[in-house]
Amino acid sequence: MQKHSSAIWTGSLKDGGGSLTSQSGVLSATPYTFATRFEGQNGTNPEELIGAAHAGCYAMFLSALMSGAGVVPDRIEATSTISLDPTTEGSPTVTAAHLDVTVKAPTDEAAIRDFAEKAKAGCPISKLLKAEVSLALKIA
């Protein structure tokens, strides 16, 4: 299975702007700028999108683990906070992803904690945050 999204950027870093489009069309020429990423202006940014992907993936994976063991969760709430250090020498760096999770499920606390830790390690997006990145470049 492969999914894709694309970005277009025009202009300089601070004065330019870009748009993001996802394969599903949920994002369709969605604008983003330096100000939405680094200055807190309203709008999306890559770290917010990574956080949404991480939280969604984690919640689904935790549900799969629990359901596979016969425990169907009533509700899983997950928030992923992506930390970006813009002052890292060389280029800004994502330094951490932190999950805040609330689970309501018909099982004991120890079992939920065990499932939660396994989901943190096994969630595909958690793994992605440690992944190799490849590149295919075309010069136009």
C-alpha cells in the first residue's frame, strides 16, 4: 500500500508560500507559509500534520492490539505533540514526538498500560519517525 501527498512552494522562505495536496483530496491546495510554521499564525504546517498522522495511527493501532486480545475499547483519545527546534545548527530539527492518550476500556489498568506501550513501539508512524528517507530528484 502506498499513499502520497504533494507540496508546491514558490518564493523565498519568509516571503513565499506553499500548498499541500493529499491523494484523498482531504487536503486540496491547502496553504502553508513560514508564518504558519514558525510564527504561530493560523494555518497548517508539516509538524501539525505529522502530529495528526501520529495520533490517528496510534489510536488505530492501540485499538487493533486491544481488540485482537478480546478487549474492545469504548474510546481512545490520542494527541501527538511534535517538537521542532528551529535553532538546531544546520537546519530545524524535529526533536520529539509525545503522545498524550486517554483510554476507556473494559479491562484493568495494567493491561491498558501494556497495550499502550506496545502500541507506542509498534505504531507505523512511530516507526516512521525513525525511518530511512530516500530521494529521487529531477532537475527541471
